[in-house]
Amino acid sequence: MALFWPLLLILVLPGCNTSAIFNDHLYNPPVHWGTHVVKKGETLYRIAWRYGRDYRELGRANGLSPPWTIKPGQVIRLDRRGSVPTQTRTASRSQSSDSVSRSRSTQPSRARSSSRSSQGSQTVANVNWHWPHGGTVIAGYSTSGKVNKGIDIAGSPGDAVKAAADGSVVYAGNGLLGYGNLIIVNHNEHYLSAYAHNRKILVQEGEDVKAGQVIAELGSTGTDRPVLHFEIRKNGNPVDPSRYLPGR
């Protein structure tokens, strides 16, 4: 009898996923088991985000290639693993620049503060990052205890939510449980950012946006208080936004 439940899980789990797997506070992706049946309106970006996977890796695992076109009814295998391209020479150069920038950040705080406040941005990994909202951070990034894959910024309903960097909107909707009205912006080959719980979405999928452009109205969809939940993901993995956003 002791072997019954583990055996049942092995038999049942690879076939399908329950809706609970989508709740960010219950599960911590990446998910590498089961399948996903594509629904109308879904994109590979959205599916990869849901399961904590890099969209390129998941696409290649399922025999897809750019522009990662999928169709309703198509089965995406989550138990397969694909490759992610190694960073190019340009990206490596960018990382070197990041190291230089970070070493320079050890200069006196007054100089660093004035530099950042005048520019209102910080370049990391060849992306010029800006704060998406000026409110107080009420919950920081955490990988232990109460997991938070981004930061939560307090605000008032209707406040402007701005794009943190130049990019293209790859998802705009409310199909991911726990995120409410969500926008995902692709910045380059490696980085995505997300803006959750919006009251109103002001952009469409496929639209190019500029850093500082208003893309949504702050709200409380999918949560119990007005707040902007902001994430940055590198190669599909959540990273601490405070390491990318300018000091303030």
C-alpha cells in the first residue's frame, strides 16, 4: 500500500496538468513533466511563462522554430528539453560592460545617486532599465519562504504603469492565474519583463513599446489590493529586478 500513491502519481501526472500548477504561490516552475494543449489565442511566450520555461528552449523541445507559431489543439510536450543558444560575442561584450559598470558602482554613493537620478535608468545586459512605477516596494524578490518571483509596488487604482525598457509586447491578457491582467514584454534574446494585476491594458500583442511608455493602468485584478507585480526573467528564469533597476 505504501507504494500505491507514488505509483499513482507516476501514472497520472505525465498525462495532464491540473489548473493548480498555474498558481504561482503554490508551485515554483520550471515544470518538466506533463503536456499542454494549446488553446485559441495562446502563444508560446505565454505557455513558456506559465511553466517557467524559456520560450526558445520549450519551442525547440517541440520541434518549433522562429517565429514559434503554434495552433489550437496542438500538444506541447513539457517533459522534453530543448537547447538554448549560447550567448553571442555581442552578449559577452555586454556582460563585460556590465562588470565594468558594476565595478564603477562602488564609487561614493553621492556620485552614483546623482548619476542615476539624472538619467533615471540603468543599463544591464545591454538593456536600458527604468522603473515601471514610482511607488513604494512592499514585497521584494524572494526564492525561499514565501516565494516572490519579482517585486510588488504599491500604487493607486489607475496609476500609470510604464514599460521598463524598449521591447515588443508578446502577451497581453488575463489567461495566467494569479497574475490578473498581465503584460509581458520581450526586450531581447534573453530578457522579458512582466506587469501584473493591471486594471486596464493599453497595448496589444505585437506592439512595439518604448521605455517609459504607459502600457497599463495599475489595478488589483487577481489580487486583493492595488499593486503592480513586476518581474524580469532571463532565459525563462526569474531574476531579482532590484539588480537591474536604477537606484532611487
